[in-house]
Amino acid sequence: MNTLRPISQPAAAGKPAVMGLEPVAPPQCFGGTVNIDLPKCLPVNFIFNAAAVGRVVSLRTKPPKVQVKSFSFAGSTAEAAVCPPAERSEPAAEKADTPASYTRLTPSRDVIKLGDRLEYVLQPPLELLLADSNLFFPCRPYAYQYAGVAFLFPRQAAILADEMGLGKTMQTLTAIRLLIRQQKIREALIVCPKPLVSNWLREAARWAPEITVMAVEGETAKRRWGWSLPDVPLRITNYESLLRDEQCLAARSFDLVVLDEAQRIKNPLSATNAAVCALRRRRSWALTGTPVENSPQDLVGIFGFLVPDLLSPEMTPTAMRAAIADYVLRRTKEQVLDDLPPKLIHDVWLELTPEQEESYRLAEEQGVLRLKSLGRQATIRHVFELILRLKQICNFDPLSGESAKLERLEADLEEIVASGRKAVVFSQWVGTLRHLRKRLAPFAPLEYHGRIPVREREAVLARFRDEPNYRVLLISYGAGGVGLNLQFAEYVFLFDRWWNPAVEAQAINRAHRIGAQGAVNVVRFITLNTIEERIDRILEEKQTLFETIFAGEGWAQGVGLDAAELFGLFQLALPEAA
Amino acid sequence: MRGCESKSNTAIGFLTVVEHTEYGLFGGYLILNLAGRPVEFHCTTPLKPNRAQKILYGPTLNDFLYGELIGRTLIEHGRICPFVVCTDLEPILAAQPYVSTPLVLVLDDAMQHSTNPTQAAPAGVVNDEEFTETKVYRLDAAHRSGPQLVGFQFGRNRLAAPVAAEAERRALLERFSDWAETFDLVEPFQRIRAAIEEARQAAQ
């Protein structure tokens, strides 16, 4: 257009006018006319001639047709009942602040219809939604916790598989709270291990104070009464009660059922799995920090509850990973907590003392001979007995009491205690812990394990936390592996190793969690040329397995501590009978 | 001109256009209630001007496509007439002569510094010098100037509206002054863009 100039003036304004334009410096003899609609100055058509061929070409600028798709949302009306700001209670979430980035609700893959998907996409971001709903929060959630809530909120089926300590409980309660407030659900049920019921009640009072919560447990009559009450927004029960009340629950239905520590249903043939799968429900969520403990088959059991028939044992791991991608949210502390101190893992390889080594060789030779003599009668139980025996010798020589691990632990503790820091020492045996208590007496160690009465345990933890004279806590995997907050300890010793990395991770995360002030040093003792070294190799493979499914890395075939591998620890073939 | 079914004093419209390099222009129109929840959403199928249109419409093309075609059509499709329609693109204001709902431009920091003609905000009265520098014979000069805009503060947001819409501007400030501090008028455009992307993927 810039090379054209007007050759006539427009007609009166308000009427379509014809104006002519001609090239300023025509390289060839072209003439053109643009018809323009005034006063908008929009072209109506353009006529020009190509002089070379003496032909007139007309272009009519017909406006393109715009097609519109429309959606309306039944849940919202233009006249929304919103309290004016002056009348609102002041939630802890800072609603006036604009965050650097908002957390948006995104529909899951199983929401198919565009209208349904848009209903989620067009919702306000979670930060505004929560601020506008007058929800009280004891503290401002982390960005990744908003993301977790946004993940759960739209999903009919989901696994929140965050690493321990990232606040799965808080995220779940907030999502439930929001669903209840938006009237998308009316009755939710949380099923958790028995010791965690009180924890859920406590957390619900903290994170969802306005929601009525009821624990359904205890005697039969009390449970029946609990199930029969109408309009209880949130019930919490334990797996054992659920099993007992299976018939009672057959007639009930829930809008949402949440399974905490969902690895409890990893066996698809278990009664617990059958009981939870029989619950009538619209939404199914599972919470677990360890969705795969031993093999990918663990997921088959959990997904039997979430999305029946999505997974089958025959599926390849790659297919399994693709199938579950939209249902699983897994974050580690390293991924989401920039300010969480690092976790430094040191594997300390130790040679057995001569006394230990002699006892170990003798025990192993006798054990293997016995297994061989049993022939086809040898079972996994026999192998386990031998493994446990050997591991105990790796801890302490039964005859002399010598221990390479203890020598190293004493040296480390001297330095730790002298520097005013605190350490926890994990073992799978109470006997080992008792032995350690005697030998570590100069450090005044505290004990927390199955033989410490439950009523005394809180006091033990309080002393360890608050009193500077107590700097060492001896703790068993069984009693202290879950639910404890030991973030004030900067050193974690795994005196002996557990069977799978998930349990060890639970133990380590007692100290390495939100609130930890400095780097958490994890020391894993492994004795050379022993069963511990062989088991360590398998544990490493298990870790690879876990990372493969949840971090998208390559797949390691055939890992796991199955029967054949247990026998393989002693270079023995798996007997047919086993 | 089509009209809305009902006028609402508690609804606000948000209208924007997303340019997709492959498919063209997608328009999106979202009506929210005062709680920020979606009430209606309308989007267009992609619109791509051909070469002849680009040449013949010249600098008026964006106003025509964004405002007259997309903006006007979308606003007319709304069942509810919101109190005001916000846009983050200046050319959409060209829809104003065709619709009864007042349009305002939401300014953000990026717009103040943008060189993209569809994003650069006039932020106040148009500078006359801008036009003295252009060719004298440009017939579209008068149109290009568009309505003169006045920038004003609306709570935490900075808006611009045509000078001629003084009454509407006052009404907006009076009606929503209580809410202005809590509204983030930029955020809903992110929702529209996400929804358009969702609709585009669904169409594929």
C-alpha cells in the first residue's frame, strides 16, 4: 500500500465511496482501484488491471466467517453470593498477594468432554480459590502443596506418592475441604493404619477445622453407630475395622474414599484389598510414599482399587508406566524443597573383626551345608533363618561380643556428641539395640522400640528433642520407621540394613524432613564379603526399579528379592518344592 | 446486532485473542461472576486472513479482525451482558461501536514495554506526533488512531478506557471499588488462553 497514492478524493463521508490509487513508481503499467467504505476506511474490493495481458482482475474482500463455540457452567451463576471484603474472616493464606505463578486446576486425561475439561481449566487458580473461600490455614502452603491439591481436586482416581515428609496429609485434607465447599462431594472416607487414626484426626482439626470429622473404630456397636450417622462429611477408620465392617458397609456409598499407606493393599489377593475394592464410591485416591516396595506388581494391587483393569500382571513395565502416568503424582524433597538441607549418604564398608569373621564363616558353612542337606525340602524360611543369623553376626560376634560396626559407631558418636549434635541409630533387632545401649553407656543413649511401653515413648522423644544431655537415640525400624519427627537429629546411622530401600527411606526421613536445620548425614554400615554386601547389591537394584517407574529412566529387568534370588545369595538353586 | 438475554451487574467479561502461528487467530470470551468463577465461555474457530486481506486491510487489519470480527461476534454470543468487558489487546477495543457493553483495556507491565502492535498499550491520550511522522496520504491514519484512551487506576489494576466513555468509567469505579483490591484482572486472560489451547487440542 505504501507504493500507492490517491488519484481521487473520497465522496461524502458516511456513504460508500470509490477512491483510486495508483502506483507511485510503477515498474510496469498496472492500474488499480480500491473501493473503500468510509468512515471506517475498510476496503470493500480491489480492482486492478494487468496491462501486459489487458485483463482486469477483481478481488472482493469478503469478511471471513467467524464460528463460535459456547459453554455455560451450571455450577456458577452471575449473581454469586460473595461476602464483601469487610465481612470476611481473615484467612492465613495471603489473598492480596499475587504469587509469581498461579497453580491451575487441570483436568485429568479421563475427563473427555471439552465442556467438562473447560470447567476445570476456567476455574480460578488454586491460590485465589482458597483465599476466596475464607479457608483458614495454620501456615501458608508451599507451592508444591498447592500443585498437589490441584492434582487431586479434579481426579476420580489418583495416587499421591510424595516422599515422606512433604505433607500428603495436608494436601489431601485441603483437596477434600475444597471439594466439600464446592459441593462436589458430601461424604468422604479415609482408611489408614490403626496407629495413624489419631494423627489424621489431629491433622484434620488443624487443616480443615470447619469440617466435622468422625473416627469410626473401637467396639462393634460404636462402629455401627458411626457408620449409621447421616451427613458426616469426613470419616476416618482403620483397615482392620474396615475388614470387620465389610458387610455393614455394603449398603453405603461414599463420594470419595482415600487409602493412606496404600501399599497395604498391594497384594490383589488379600482380604484387605478385597474389602477396600468392595467399597462403593465415586472417587478413589491412594496415598503412599512407597507405591512400589518390591516389584511393579505392587502397583497392580493398588490400581485394582483405583482403576480396575487398568493394569494387569502381564503388562510390560514400559506399558505400565505409560498407563499410570496421569494418575500418579510423585515428588521428592530434592525436587520441591529448595530450602531443605541436603541428605548426605555415606556407605561405610567395614571388615569384620577376626573373631566375627571366624564366627561368620563357620555359621555360613554350616548353614549352607544344612540347606544342601535339606535338598528339595529347603524352603525360603530356612534361607531367611540363615540370613538373619549371619546378619546378627555382622552386628556382633555372639561369642566375644566384638563388633567392627560398633567400633566405628563409637568413634563417630564421640565426634558428634562433642560437637553438640544429635544422632539416631536404627537396627531391626531390639536385641542389637539393647546391646548397643550397654556399650554406648557413656553417651547416655535413649531407646525407642517395641519393648518400650507406648505410654513412655512420647517422653523418650521429648527428652531426646529437648534435653542437651541426651544426644543418641537407639531406635528400631519397626517402632520408629513411620510417623516420627526427628528433624533435630543431624546424623542417622543404619546399623544394619532392612530388606527394601523403602523402609530405610522411611527411617531416614524421620530426620530429613521439613524443619531440618542442617545437612542430614546418613551412615550405612555394610560389612565386606558378607551377606550384607550381597543384599546391598539387591537393594541398589530395587532403588533402580523404583526410579525407573517414577522418574522415567531406563528399566532394570528382573530385580527384586524373590525366592530364587534368596537362594542365590548362597549360590544355591531354587528347589522345586520352594 | 444480536443482544444479550440478560444484563448483569455482577458479571465481568474478559476477551482476548490468541495468535497461533499455524492455525491463525482464536478468540476467547470468558464471563466471570464476582467470585471469579466461570459463568460462560465462548471461543471462535481459528481465523486466518489471506494475503489479499492482509494487503488490502493494511494497518486496519488487526482492528478489523480482533475487534469487529472476533470481539463483536463473541460479545454478541454471550447470554449474559456483563457490566464491563476487559481485554488485554488494544485492537479489540475496535468492537466498541458495535456492542453496548463498555470495553476497557487492562494494562500490565509487559504491555507498557511491548513493541508488538497488538500488545503495545497507548496508556493514556494518544500522542498526535505519532501521526505527523507517518505518510500524509495514508488513508487509514484516522482509523489507526482509534479512540483516545485515558488510563486510570482500578484497585490493584491499571486500566485504560476511551475518553468518550467517562460515564462508564465512573460507573465501573463506583460499582466495583470495593472489589478492586482483590481482583487481579490480568489472571483471567491466562485462563482463556489455557481454554483456547484445550479447545484447539480437542479439535485436533
